[in-house]
Amino acid sequence: MPRIDELRLIARVARMYYEQDMRQSGIAKQLGLSQATVSRLLNRSREEGIIRISVNLPNGVYTELEENLVKKFGLRDVIVVDSLDNNEKLIQRDLGTAAAYYLESAIRPNEVIGISSWSATLVALVDALHSVPRKPGVKVVQILGGVGNPAAESYAIHLTSRMAQLVNGEAVYLPVSGVLTTEAARDILAADEVALKAIRLFDHVTTALVGIGAVEPSPLLAESGNIFAPQELDLLRQEKAVGDILLRYFDHDGNLSKTGLEKRVISMSLEQLSKVSRAIGVAGGSRKYAAILGALRGHWINILVTDHFTADRLANE
């Protein structure tokens, strides 16, 4: 048990530091102590219960829930977004805004940013993104084929070109369809020199931005023409597929669905995605819950941006 005079000194140092906002060097000078002694006394103030530090979280901030999900699924980070309603369009907007803020602070020199096509959430991300200071060597590469229905094709071009403009980087397009009619057609187009410029960058992507889709295609994906036929989607369901990333389908446990359909897709593979330093999945809403859970169990992404309704369900899974 410390003597009363020692407790008095500990309390004096704690008040000067925490209440009077003095620097440790200033306290040391005023009291005639070494700075190392001041640091030790501050540590003692917590041990003795003189100082108790607590963090009061603002409404709409879910730090504890984020930390629980990081631990539960072995993730690098989780961003849980407050959303006023469990409405898919509102959630897409809110997730896009949060992911844009995260990306603005995360970009580093020589970053290779991979971005998927046909995701309304990623469109919302790019629309919310602010221009970031120029950093050398930044590239933005399209990691899912972007050619399809002309009315929807502009989304893929917008995502890549607009993001490249905002991050002051070079845009690298993947000007082929996401889904081909045959494996042979896929191989021919994937060997084209223009497509190879993007494909060769897949292994060098440092930050990937992807949506997570349910088996039932979103309106944007359906309009794009980059979807499988109804009977092929039935085959995926028979194989217990629950969702996809980059048109690569997986089941409830995250295992890849090997139906042969994946051989007709031109996109980054999920094996490549799982090796990316920051593989960011941006998705939420009840329709996509099973797909998000499967993606986490498969460890295909290591950063999740989702809404608090979905996050609560994941934490209680």
C-alpha cells in the first residue's frame, strides 16, 4: 500500500496532466522530477484508481460492435454505419459515404486500387468521394469486365474513370464482358492485349473495392447484361450458392461453387482478392445477409463496411 505522501504526489501529477493539460516535460520541470518519473506516476494513477479513463461513444458510433466482428471473423477492420432505416437504397448511400471517407485517408503512394463494376454501392462510394492530394504512382484498375448493355456500361466507365480522376491516378480499364457465353470465348478475350493490361495488374492490387451480391442479381447487374441465365442461376442454387463477389459464387460457408460457370467469367479471382492487403467489401441490407456471412466465412475480404442492422445479425450469428 503506497504511503500517503506518495499518493499525494501521484494525485498532484495526475491533476496537472489530465485537468490542467500540462505536458509531462512541464510537470517534471515544475516539480523537480525526471520525465520518466512523471510517466511512471501517471501509470500508477491508473493502477491506484485515482484516474479512471472511459470512452463515451456518440450516438451512431458502433466501436464495440466493430471490434467484436473483427475478432469473430478474423478481419483487419470493420466499419459499421448508422442507417435510419433498413432500406436497401438508403443503406447503399450511407455505406458509399462511409467507404469513401475511409478510402480518402487510406490511399498511399504507388497504390493499385482495384474496383468492381456493376455495384450500386460502389457507385455511391465514388459519388461521395472527395478529391485527395496527389500521390505518385497511383493506379485504378477495373477488376470485373465492364462491357455489357450500352445503357448500363457507363456505370463501369464512370466508376473507374471518376475514381482515377479523384485520386489523381491512372485509369486502367477492362473493356470486355464480365460473363462470356463459352469458356473458349472467355479465353480468347482474356488473351487480348488490351484486357491483359488490366489482368496483369490483378496480382499487384493493394486495395480492392468490391460489392457482395446475392444469387438473385441486383437491378444494376441485371440491366448490365453481365448475368447468368435463369437456369444457370438455378444450378447455382442447387449447389447451395448464397452470393458472389466479382461474379465468383460461394456457399454459406464461403466455399467456392464449382459449377463450371466460373470459367466463363473475366474478373479477379477470389484467391487473388484474398491476398490483397486491403480487400474491402461494401455491402449491407437483409437481402444480402447470407452472401455477406458467406464472404466472411470464406475470408475473401478482410475489411467490411456494412450497416448496423446487418452487423448486429452477424455478431449474434
